[in-house]
Amino acid sequence: MEISRREFVKATAVALATAAAGGSLSMLVACSGQSESAVSGGDTQKYSAVCRFCGCGCGVICEVKDGRLVSVTGDPDNQSNKGLNCVKGYYLAKVLYGEDRLTTPLIRDDSSTKGTEGGLREASWDEALDLVASKLKETWKADKSRLAFWGSGQQPITEGYITAKLWKAGLLSNNIDPNARLCMASAVVGFMNVFQTDEPAGCYTDLDYADVFVTWGANMAEAHPVLYSRLTARKLNDPNVKHYDLGTLRTRTSASADKTLVFHPGTDLAIANCIANYLVENELYDADFVEDHLQFKAGTENIGNAYDDGYDASDVGQSVDKVWNIEFAEYAEMLKPYTFEYTSELSGVAVEDLKELADVFADPDKKVMSLWTMGVNQHNRGTWMNHNIYNIHLLSGKIAQPGSGPFSLTGQPTACGTAREVGTFSHRLPADLLVANPQHRRYSEAIWNLPEGYLDEIQKPGFHTVKIFREMSKGNMDFLWSAHNNWAQSMPNLTRFLGRGDQKGVFDTFVVVNEVYPTLSTQYADVVLPAALWVEREGQFGNAERRTAVFEKAVDPPGDAKWDLWIILQVASRVLEGEQIDGRDAFDTLFGFIWDKSAGDFKGDSRQTNIDIWEEYRTFSNPDLNEKAKAINDNASGEFEGKLKMEAKQLAPYEEYLANHGLTWPVREVDGTWLPTMWRFANGSQEEGFDEVGIAQYGEEGLAGGISFYKTAKGKPSVVFRPYEPPAEEPDDEYPFWFCTGRLLEHWHTGTMTRRIPELDRALPEAQLNVHPDDCTKLGVTDGDLVRVKSRHGEFEIHVSTAGRTEPAPGVVFAPFFAQETLVNLAVHDYYCPLSKEPDYKKTCVSIEKV
Amino acid sequence: MVISSLVVDAVPGTEDAIAQSLAAIDGVEVHNREENRLVVTIEAETVDASHAVASSFIEIDGVMNINLVYANFEDDPSLRKA
């Protein structure tokens, strides 16, 4: 860099950070698409984007010079982060330019080489695509139950939408599920059960107004640093603001909390019920809110655990979703066993601490924000625990108001936008619609221009994630395609799923992996398809606060790497060759609006393609755009139960997202301007972020708190009593420890991107087992010793540390899952929440012995 | 050389001590202060080195959060050439 340029860059750096610190960054970074840079000067272009690491969804501005990304700046115009990023932002550049990027298709000719670093040879795109398409078509024609697509909460919205459309409408298969099943399926089922609409009522701005924060099994300081920074800033501004951290081990989040309540694994269910019992017994709940807004239910209990593959089909497995209405008095009666004394004994949390927390919810003047992610969701009763958190917020009326509300955080950049909103699950259609509901199928058929009844073939949900891999391990899967994930490291029970021992299952399945770097999953692939990464193409993420944001294409992918959408459509055009829908060409009916089959390419450029897909997808939440869909939405024929109210998730035209650097849905058109909604269901001015338009259309005014749950059946969310039931496994003489796994700041998920960065890897070079010092004494081990951790399902070796990033209670041990060489998931069990089918990664019982 | 700028959030009352500790780190300069927030630049050879320096701030007493605002890596010799 020339001296003058260097001085300029440094002066820019100082100006930007000074402005960000004072909150006036916007003027300096005004991003006008591809214009000349106002930041660094010279011949550079700037593009707005979204960080691709965690679920916070922070905006960034990418600066490009000579076709290369040269700088990233926190985007001041993205309201999710207002110009600040965490230190992972350094790697946004690095992640594109790692030495071992995959740049050419690879084919494995000998499947016995799976699980090794060798065995893959280079191939042309034509050869690879023909091979993938022929295997998919062969399986599809022979037995549709033996194929599956495993997607991701990192697959951008338009890509997820087209993939789901191919699978559901093109192949008439529901065997498609995202890795989001592993991280927030319990949150989704909780939302749907309680509110009949997915995703939180509140937003990140609540962090700036809450009086009390409660983190439930969530290490926000490491997993959601930018949001945690907002939480600590709020505490600093007002010394009366309190933070209670609940968990089974102490983390960096506990370090700055006012109080940490460490509970025995699984007893969070009882703690929430204890708070509810206190509110009800002492009449400290919000009586007006209860009267106006709530209905009470009970559900199937003693649901056991999904130990064996036949659980879902068993009598209890079939009845886990069952609920029925009860009176408030009955609910009160069910809560009665959850006294402070009983709950304290069960959980190990002191009575006075439980009482202090309960009093927080009892105080009508306190704004309370609950935050949770994997501790609650990856739980053998994950759906129940989501219910129990909603129960206490609903009873106390602490919801859908600035600074007050239960807020389910997410782990991936677009778990909300793609997995949930597009609906890439085995039981879903776009926009919260379900395959099992006839009105939902009719609605989708109308938008997809399919004959009425065409989707009836997929009314039965397909295989959820664990089922896909369990079936594969039994030799019942012939074709598996994955994208944007690393299942060979992130799935639980890898001893079984990687065919360790019998060399079956994955060895006999034809596996296709779209990837950007070599991973454990590519070691099991028959074909590896090199994909464009992050801003090498245009896409969209939807984050935890319902904010949809576009990331623009800033640079070209390296070598022969291609946009995933191009790959999907190339395969689709081959597989659907000769197929018809209602006498029309099947491929053209579904994808002809974006793809020219004779040219073998997109009709428009990447921007136009995204716009065209978005406009079709957006019709799902804007029924006025399609006459047939509108009639079904309004239940004009009277043949269905009622209106669909699809506008509750209303999305804006594509350009609005570019112009506004992201918008939170529902987005409403008021006098020609598209306005976001920050607090759903709360009445107030739309300009100020309240849900004025939604309530005017479907809701009711004058109810308690100015709230109207208009998307919910009868306008009343359900308080469902969910009892404490123990974890799937509990410690015994043979396996005396709880093993818990999770994520740490430096390494994101399975480390495929962050571990390519040597310095970062040096900062946290290996996964270590955090053990309580008393347990070390008992086991006769000290820091640095190598131990074997063994469960009923598998084993791995790892070094012990008592000075690690977490401080487990006696009897609990923790290790992260980022390290490929320390494959902790070999031992983690795959028992899942029977309602959400999300595995419990937090409570496998293990033995530990010195090697 | 990679040039980056950050906003470091300090526990009120510890700003001066933190600024001193930061300034003592090779390649780190403290430029401004907005209430309890310090404006800092890091100059280091690579993105990796910059990250290591930034991450080390958490060890300083009183540092609550480390926010990255801007990172320019056009001269990072370790990045693969396109």
C-alpha cells in the first residue's frame, strides 16, 4: 500500500470507529451500491451485505477493489447491529480466500474410499451434473422414500425457496429438511403450538429497554456477541437493570450476570413451572391479560424418549402432539406440586434464588426479556420448555411490548428466513403452511400454478433429519444431497451415522455434497459440487428479529465454483426432462420463469433472478397479488375452517430491502411507503414500529396491553401445562457424568470456515473437555491429561482442562464440537424431543477414564 | 499491513487504565473516547494477527465488549490471490 493510501485508510478507520462509537456512522458510510467509494477513496465499489456467521444477522458493507474484497465495515444502516460487528467480522474476508477452496467438481469412483482424505478425482460440470441427475432420477422413479435433501439455516432465501419447490412440487417428495432441525425446531413447534405463527413478537430493540434479562441455557456472550454487547450497554446505562443467567454450567455470560442459577440438567422445566405456580397461587399474574388473551390447555404426558427408530410410529409417538382445553383452575391445580421447596430440591437452585426470579415476573412494573437458544431447544423436552417460558411471560403479560418479551435467539444466519419462513422442513410449505392442511395445499397450488389437488400426494410429512440419517444407516437411503452444512461432523450419534464398524449405510448411499471447502462430509461424498460462497452471488438472510436483508454479489466465485441455485436448476432440468404437469412441461411450469432450458442458463442476471424468485415467494404473504390465492386466503368458497390471514407475514418488494438495508416483517404499505413492524400484535403507530395495519385488518382494539393476537386461533395464545419429565439418560454407575456440547466464540459450528484461519485456530487450537476440579480429583486426572469419554453410543479421546471457557458444575462436563480431530458427536446420543424431533446435544451420559 | 478500527466498551471509571493498557500493545493506538467507549486502531501484518490482538483485549480489566467497525485487508500477504 502506498503511504498516501495507507494514511487515508487509517484516517478512514478512525473516522468510522469514532462515528460508530457516537452513533453517527450513517453519514460516513452511505452505501450507494456500485458507486465510487466515499470511505477509502480511489477506484473501489461498495456493496451492502449481511455477516454470514451467527444468527444475529449483522449488516456489513463490503468494499471491492480490482475484483477482490478489500475491506468490511459494520453497516450503520442495518438496524440489527447499527455499525458494530464482533471480532468474527475479521474473517469475512478470510473465509473467501482460504487456500483450499473447492473450485472444481469432484467424483468418487470407489465408495470404499469413503471416510478417507483420498478417493476423489476432478471432473467436468457436465459429467458431475449428469451423474447426480441420473442417480436422483433413478432413485425417484424406483422408490421416492429412498431419497432426501438436507439443507440449512445458511441457505439464502431464494435458494431455499427454489430447492423446496423442486422437492415438494417437482419431485412430490417431503424428504427435505434443514440442519435448522438441529438448532431451533423446538422453538418453531413451541411458537406454532402457542401462537399458530412462527417467530418472536419482539425485536432486538427490546435489548435497549428491558429492566431484567433472563438467559435460559444460552451463552450469549460467545454465541451472540453483538446482541450481548447491546445487553451489557443497557445494564451500564441503568444500574437498576438486572441479568439472571440460568444454565447447567457457568459461561462467559455468567461472568457478567448479576446472578447465575446453576440447575441440574432438565430441571429448567420445573423452574419455569415453579415461577408460574408462584404467580398463580399468589394471584400475582396479570388478570386482565389472562382474561382477554389466554386459553389454557393440557397435553399428553409421560411421552418417554425416542430411543428406537420406531418411536414416531408408536402409540405414544403418535399422540405426543395431542392437547385439550382445561379451565384456569385446573391449570392452577397442575402447577401446585412445583413449590419452591420441591423445585429447589429437584434443581439444586436455592429457594431464595427461585423466589427472587419469580418476583421479577410478579412485578407489574418490570419489563422482562427472556433469551434462549440451544440449552432450551436441544432438550429432550425442548418444545415443552419453550412452552413453559411462554407460559410465565403470558401469565405476567410481559410480551409484545418494547423491552418486554420472550425472545427465541437463533444460531444460523437465516434459520428464520429460509428454514422457517420459506419452509424447507419435511412437514412444511412456504410461509408457515403445512403439507397436511388441504387449504394450505390449495393455496400453494394456486401460487405455483399447479392443478387443484396436485400436492395431495405430499400431504403426509416426510423424514425429519434424524429419521433421514437413521434410515440411511439402516441401508434404506439410496440418494442424499446436502448443501450449506457439514452433517458428518454436526449430526449426533456419528458412530452409527458414519457407519463406523459395519461400513454400511453411508457407504452404500449415493451422497452429493455442495461445498466450499473440504470437510468431513466431503470425505463421504460420491460427488462434491464446488459452490459460490457468501457475496460471490446475491442472496438474502432472515434473522431472529424477523429482519430480511439482502447481501449483494460483490465478487466472482473462484475457479469453476458455481451458485448453488445454478447447480439445483441444472440438476432439476435433467431430472424433470420429459415430465409433465397437467399436460405442460413440468420444468418450465415450475422454473421456466427464471431458467431458459435451451440455453441451459438463467434468463436474467443474478439480481433479476433473485427479484423474480422473490416476487413469486412474496405472493405467499401478499395474496392480493394472485386472484386464486386471494380467494383461498379469504375462504371465499366457505369450504375451509376460516381465513388464512397470510398477510400476517407480509413481505415487501425486493427493492425495498436493498434501499432500507433490511426490514422486519410484516412489512406494510402505508401511503406508498413500506414500513416494517418491530412489535407484532401491539397496537400503535406503524411508523413507530407497531402492528397498526395488522390489527386493523384482522385484530381487535381495546384489549389488555393494547395487544391483539390476530394470527392466533380465536385470538388467544395457549398456555399449555407441561410437567417436568427427566432427561432421556441419567447418570448411573457405568456412565456417571453428563456430557454437554456447544459453540465457542472463535469457532463457528463445525469450524469449516473459522478453523482455516491459523491465528484463530491458535487462539483456541483444540477442543478441550472442561471438568470441575473436584471431578478431576475423583478421576485422578489433571490439566492436559488425555481421557477417553465413552457413552452408550460411542467414544472419543480429548484433553482435560479445568481452566477452560466454561465452568461446569460437579458431575457435568463440556466440550465444543468444532474440532474434526476430536469428534465429540461420535458419543452424543440422537434422542430427540418427541414433538420437534430436535436432538438433545446437552445431556448424554458418559464415563471418563485416563488414557 | 492490515488496518482495522474498533470500539472497545469499558466499565465506567476504567477508561483511562484501559487506554493505557491498550496503547502499550504493539500496533494498537487509542484515538478517541465517546463516554465509556474507546476508539482504537490495530495495525498488524495479517487478518489473523489483527484478530489475535483484538481478542486479547478481553483480558484487560474493565473491558466489556470489543466491537469491530472496519477492517481493511487489501495488503494481507496471507490471503489467497483471486
